[in-house]
Amino acid sequence: MKMPDKKVLFVILFVVLTLLAIMVTYLAQQSPTQEETVSTLCTYSSTAEYDYRAMLQPNTIYGNRTVLGPDEGTLYTALTKQINITLAYTFEATLPENAEITYSLKQILESAAWQYEVRSLPQAMTSQTQIKLELPPFNRTELEATKTQIEEETGTISGNYSFQIVPIFTANTNTSAGSIHQTFSPILTIEVGRTSQGNTITVENLHQQQTDAITEDKVVTHDEVVYERYATYAFSAFSIVGLAFSAFRYTKVHALIKGLDTDKLIVPYKDLVIEAKEIPEFSEDTLIIEVKDLEELAKAAEILARPIFYIHNDAEHTFYVFDADMTYVYRKTEGKT
């Protein structure tokens, strides 16, 4: 079996290497050389815990209990005289700090048609990170009297209304990671009106928290990805140059082969020519005679009644006629006349 031309094998090899280089270069481009990361230097939070005690009228449903706390039963409007409310505020940070807390508070009565500020507490300041406040109570009789007066003035009527406690806490402090400024407004809402359980009072948002952080943005360079990209660029350059060079050699040689019409050269002597795989080595005693052309070699073959052996290697075509210790040779090199 005749082996493929080495030049063809080199072209195939570099085509495969070039395709492989394109693939690995593409894959290397998918990995980022830089990555943005966010580091948390300090976390801090403000927490509000509300608690209440509802003062009740003498009643049957709760066996004449006069006080109810959270999750101890439904607050029915007709039974509830007053709700005493406390607020515990806490500020915490993961880094040591000397915090300054400023706070104020207001209470708002609201219906679907209007809003009225019942009272407000003046702004105060403290260095304590834990604050406990006894808030002005929810007095149903007083609030409903205010509601009735406003409805007479505005010409509106509403069976439902709400009472909101709106505190504002502002924490300011400096830490080793930077300064902190956090504003926290945990609003407690008391809804009064008709529900599926009857006329009730609902206290919402007893627990609230706000968490923030001091962060630092960093750009991390992945050196290993950079090196991988450089390696793929070098591999691609090598493959492309190798492909270009091997393709050039292949094209050049085949252009020379195309210039030599071997079949046309042999046709007149096809009955005398035998294509050989290889020619044995000549001994020192062998007389080699180089002839002018294939026609002269054919004359010798006819006179000696010998065949013409033909072998080609790369760009050289050689024809032999053997006679005892004498050999007639004609050589034809592609691209030469």
C-alpha cells in the first residue's frame, strides 16, 4: 500500500492543530481574567420589639380576665378600654463602636378619608445602644371621640380606622471599617374595625429589624487565566504558521507536479514501463549510464529486450533499464526542463 505524501500528512496535522487551537482559545476566553468581589467589613442592625398589655372590660369570653398580651386572645373592640405599649430598641454592630442614637416619635390617627397627628414626642439623644420606651397608650374612648369630631368636621363616616406609632431612630457611629449612619422607622399599626371575628382590634408588626453593612469592592485578577490565554495565543500562532508553511510547500510541489505530465511522458512507452516500489542498491561494479531522455532509454530497453523500471520520490522521477552489470538511467526532476 502506497503511503501518503509527507507533505499531505503535515497539512492534515496542522489543520487538526489549528482547529484544536481555535477551540482551546475560545474556551480560554470564556473564563474572566478579572472578577469583582464584595467584602463585608462590618454588619450592623437596628431591632424594634414592641410589647403590649390590653386592658379589658369585665367579660364572659375570657372569664373576666382584665389583661391580654400578644397571642393571648382576640382583642374585641367593645371589651378593650386601653392598650399600654412598650418599645425596646437595640442597635448592634460587629465592630466596636461608640454609637450616638437620636430618636423621636409621633402617633397618627387615620381613616380612609383623612389623617391626624394625635401627639408627638420631642427628639432625644443618647449614647446607649439599648433603649426602652413606655409609649403613650392607645385609649379607645379618647381616640374614638377625636375620630367622631373629625368626621363631623369633614362630613365623612368610616367604621374602620387605624392608630399608628411612628418612631424614627438614627444611629451614628465610627468604626475601624468606616462611619455608620442608619435611619430606622419601625411603624406599629393598630387596626380597628370589622373582621371575620367580629369588631376587633389588631396589633401588627410587633417585631421589626433593619440590617445593613459596610462593604468594600475589590477587583481580583486571575493570573492563571491570563497565562492560559497567552499559552493559547502561542499555540494558535504556531499552528497557523505551521499550516501556512505546510500548505505553501504542498501547493508549490503540486504546482510543479502539475507542470510535469508524467502520464503523457510514459504513454509512448507504456508497454515497456513497470512502476517499481523501490530499486535495489547498486554494487560498486555496476556501471551506471545516464541517458539523454526517455526515448533513448526506450531504445536501450528494446535492444536489450528489458523492461523499463519506473520509480518516483517526492519531485524526482527515475527510469531504469538493467543489463547484467550495466544500468541505464534517465532522471526527470519536477520543475526542470
